Amino acid sequence: MSTKNHYDVLGVAKKASQEEIKAAFRKLSLETHPDLNPDTDSETFKAIAEANSVLSSPTERMKYDRQLLERSMWRKPSMYGGDNMRRPGARPHAGGMNVAMQTLSNPRYWAFGIVLFGSMAALLGTMTSKRPEVHLHGSPMIEAWMNPKTKQWEQPAPWDPMYRKLQPKLEMVPRHKVRRRNMGR
């Protein structure tokens, strides 16, 4: 696989304008056209023409830039000095777990992982009980009121007529002392 991309073939920067690409193509095509210079290689001219056809079209250029970005994400350093560029759709040589571990160990994914973990923690935090819970000496404390009829601590129940009538003061009580309500009454 050739390591030269279309920008390298035309000799322009990745941020080059359409006019710069057009000028570079005209200059190189005059130098490498097989009819004008019979001693030049026709493959060179074909590569220049292909690079121009891709980079001169805005939609094709966007697709090509996206492919370059994807390829650079899969670039893996080789111990033999080469690039060891893998195609984006190619299967990894080792098992899937190897690719997952390489992805997790890649610093460019750390920020994504931190944000994902933080948002999951925040989501789970909102799904817990809205009642305040205080831990004193290892015993969880919750808000409750003393029902004078049953002489037991109960959780606040705004739908209960006795609770609405008494409007009792809530106190922090150990959870094990509070009677659980049967919601199916």
C-alpha cells in the first residue's frame, strides 16, 4: 500500500483551496503527460489525474478526508520501522479483545471514557431515592413521622388522610425502625 496520499501526489497542503489544487494539477500534468513527455511514466500521470479528480470535487474531497482520518486512527507503530497501516475494514490479526484493549489504552479515547463514565454516574445518581439519607455511625437515617395510632415510625405519605390531617414534623430516624408501607392497600 502506498503511503502517499492525494495531497502528497499534487504537492499541496490539506487546507489548500480549489485554485491551488487546480494550479498544481496543471503544472504537474504538463510535466508528466505521456503525450508531451514520452520518457515519463504513465502511472505517475494517472495518479496525478486521480488525485485531481478526487480533490477538485468538494463532496469527494470530504469523503477522502474522512477516510484519511479513519486510517490515521487505526495506525499502529511497527517495531520494524514501517507504518503498519491497516485498512479501516480489515480484521485485526489477534482476537477482538486485543483491539478493545488497544482502544482503551489509547489516550485519545480517555476523555470520551471519562465523560461517558461521569454521565452514567450522574444518571444513576438521579435514579436513586429522592429522600435524604444520612449515615450516622453506620446506620442509615431517613425522614419519618410517628403515627400516633400505630405508635410506629412511618415514611411521609401525603396521600394518607391522617398524615394530611396531623401534618406532623419529620425527624431523622434509623431506617430499621421505620415501618414499610404496603402500597397495595
